[in-house]
Amino acid sequence: MTLAPNISLGKEEGLKTEEFVVNIGPQHPSTHGLLRLVATLDGEIIKEVVPHIGYLHRSTEKIAENRYYHSFVPYTDRTDYISAMLMNWGYVMAVEKVAGICNPMRAEVIRVLIGELNRLASHLLFYGTFGMDVGAFTPFLWAFRERENILRLFESLCGQRLTYNYYRIGGVSHDLPKDWVGNLQKWLAHFKQVYKELYDILTYNVIFLRRTKGVGILSKEQAIAWGCTGPVLRASGVDWDLRRDETYSVYKELKFEVPVGENGDVWDRYWVRMQEMLQSISLVEQCLAKLKELDDKLPRLQRGSAEWKENAMFVIRTQSVLQVEPGEAYVRIEAARGELGYYLVSKGGAKPWKLKIRSGAFCNLSVLPEITRGKLIADLIAILASLDIVLGEIDR
């Protein structure tokens, strides 16, 4: 092989490269929303990635200060619109804590049932889009087929398929419709069979393993230092779940396991969410059993008694314009993307004086520069997808 005379491949006089900057987004399939990533590259190697948010801002927290307590519930749907039920739940819990409202048992069981069903729908969307981001289109179609069945159940429950406005201060807006439980049970039986296909097509696929194993490793110490929560934190080996460790609603009466990863890489973040799907199925089935117990008690109870209300009522009627005494509360729940916190301050009256939302996806995205440095540009897409962000929750 003869080299051109002006080219040298010596150690000191070799070919030199320059850094260059690539903008990914703000509208790009892999960013899953309005996100711009400014990537500084040396060839195919990432030297630095800086996430730029701010394209979706709606001043959600400021809007809360100008809305009645009940009126703000629909706005919470728009924060994480993929798991809007959980967004509703955290907010109404914060208001209930400040207002001193205690909900009937039936309402709490329905909340957990619907919350876990929404977590399942959210993880299905993650599974499908994640598979597509690493080059597999079939998982996307299969996941959306099953997610569609959950959305149909939600539609028959509250009339909506994306932004639900279902949870209420004091309970939920509707009791479960006739035949709804039967339809849910049929789908659960079907999905248990489908889940194995979903798991098998990706999890140990050779190409998938090459794209995910050992890629984007987030250590336990890094995850804690950056404030990561949810599946991202658990994938790094931290055994922490608010449903168990700071339990709320009726979770203390339910049995479930908390999946924990080992290496904190892209594959572990995928695997943890896949295992959480199984746990959500189990929790939904336990809630259905609890609802049947409550229904079986009703004929033996005196209508209007305290015990009857606990078993029969799905919401406590409050004032249409709820007046709340001065006080403050911080409530956090285990949402699909991590810890969702609402810090609410009341100075008395019908509107919050201040509301602050703690977003799990915001902190999880913040760690992106730390775990992409030195990786390939193709790895960036897989790493970002494994964080499972929703920009409505990040840019509030």
C-alpha cells in the first residue's frame, strides 16, 4: 500500500481531528418531546452532552396559585401526560393532607388499582419506544397494541384516553362501571401470555444486549448524588420504593417486590421496568380482590353507617369551592418515572399560596452528561431512551 506523500500516520504527525457540535432536537424522534441536546463530538466519540430544556414551559406551578383547588386537577394531567393518573394522585393527596380530608377505603383501593394500571401503560410505552430507539420496530407495535387495551378501559372509566382528570380531592370522580372489572380481568389474563413474548423478543436478543449491556453505567453513588429516583435509581442497585418505604394509601396492605438492578447500565434500566410490569399486574389483581371483599360486605351493613360509607363511597363530597385552612404539606408518591412530589402552601382560602412540583424525570435527565461522556453517538440515543423522560414533567 502506497501512501500519498503529504500524509503521515506517525505517532506525533498523525491525522488530526477537530471537535464539532451536533444539535439533536428539539424535535427529533429519539428525544421523546421538545428537548435539544448539544453534543460535542470527536469523531463518533462524545466529549460532552448538554440538555437544553425550555421549549414546553406552561408556568404550571404559577397557574396553581390562580386556580381553585378542584380546578387545578386537570392541569396536573399535562405534566406527565403518559401517566396522568399518577400526576392527579400526588396533587390531590397534598390538598387532602393540608385540608385534613380522610378518604373512604373504597376510594383508596380504586386509586391504587388505577395508578398501577397507568404505571403499566406507561412502562409499555417505554418498552415500545425504547425498542424502536435501539433499532427494533416490532416491540413498538406489540406494546402499543396492549397499551390501547388499557386506554380503552380508561375511556370507559372516565371518558378520556390521555388526560383523565379522574382523581378527586376526597376520592375519584366515578365508581368502576358495570362490566369494567370483568373486561379488566379478561385483559389481564391475555396480557400475562403476551408479556412473555414481549420479554423474549428483546431481553436476551444478541443485538439488543450489544446495544445495552455495559452502556451508560450509572453507579449507586452517582444515582444518589444526582437525586435520581424510580427505575433509574433502582437499576443502579438502590433498593428504594416509596410505596414500600414511605407507604401511603393501601399499599401497606398489599404484597409486592421491588426489582433492583446490579450494574446501573441501559439493560438494567430496561429490566427493572419489565419486572415492575409484573408487580403492577399483581397489585391490580390484589386491588380487585379487595374491592370484591368490600362489595361482599355491603348487603350486611346498614346504609348510611360509617362502615357502609367506608365500603361503598368512592368520594367524599367537599365544597365546590374548597376552603383550606392555613398550612403546608409535602407529599411524594412513586410515579412511573420516579419520585413525584407536591409541596403545597396554603395561607387560607380557596387557592394555594404556593405550589412546587418535584419531578423525577428532571433529576434523571440531569445525569445524562455524566453517563454519556466517552461513549459513541449511537449509545447516546440508547442511554437517553433508558431514562424514560417526558418533557411535560421536566419543563413545567
